[in-house]
Amino acid sequence: MLLTALAGFGTGLSLIVAIGAQNAFVLRQGIRRHAVAAVVAICAGSDAVLIALGVGGVGSVVRAWPRALTAVALVGGAFLIGYGILAARRALRPATMPLDGPTTGSPRRAVLQALAMTWLNPHVYLDTLLLLGTIAAARGEARWAFGLGAALASLCWFTALGFGARLLSGFFRRPGSWRVLDALVAATMVTIGVGLIAGA
């Protein structure tokens, strides 16, 4: 069981660590030190729920409804493009951010954005429900240990990304640093969004 859980941890980590919209969002929130705990909890918790559903066999139901994934791809793609445009505007008008004091912005807005980054992203469903679910099914009765390992990988990654990002706070005291980050976020979001819509 331990080896199966470790295999799930490694597989889950290899899928989650890839640069994407969700990771870029968590990184930015971590650097800003804004609603980090809530964002990390939403991302890791959502992954745990989806991994559990995938291990439980829900992936086969999703395969039977390809139009549902198409709809999510279109809505999610439009959302990511819109978020990317906002990030591009910030990159054109960078400003220092008070990293030592209270950060402006609504925690509720951060929570809603985290939910959207997760549940409107078809890649999340493909990685958790379909891919991890399929790999776990091959483990037979040990599939839940595999799923537990994958969920733990998600928790460890988002915790490290969200709370570890503050180590970069010194670098991001300069407006030019935020320009670079927001430009990368904009490029990531728009690229993924266009790709989702084109592939829908």
C-alpha cells in the first residue's frame, strides 16, 4: 500500500507541477500574500474531490458526455483570456505592492477566482478524473491508496507554492519584477485559453 501511495504521489506531482493557469494564479497570490490559505485550500481540496471521483470511476461517465467538456473548454477558455488581458494591463502599468502590510483586494474575489481557475479548467478534469482515475483503476483494490498519494501530492505542491512564494517578496518590491510576472501570467492564460477554445 505504501509503494502504491508513493506511486500516486509521484504521478500526481508530475501532473500538477506543470506550468498552467492554476499554478500561475497561486504563485501570484502567494507573492502578494493575499488569501493564500483560502486559495491553497480550494485548489488542493478541489483536486482531492476530483481525484476521488476519478478513482471511483466517474471518468467513464465524463467520457460518455464529451459535450460537457466542450462547454467547459469554451467557458474556461473565455475566462482565462479575460484574466490574461487583465494581467497584460497590469504588466503595462506595473506598481510596487506593499508586501509587508495589508494587501488590497477582496478575499471573496480571490476565492471566486481560485474556484474558476480550478473548475473551469478542462485540464484539471483530464488529469484527475480521466488520467489519474484510469491509472488508479489498474491498481485494483489498492487504487484508493494511489488516489490518496495523488491528493497528498496536490496538497504539498499548492502549500509549497502558495506559502513559499513569499520568499520572492524581496525581488518583487520592484515594479519591473511585477511587469515580468504579469507578462508571463498574461502569456500563460491567453495561450491556454486560446488553446482550449481552438480545441473545443
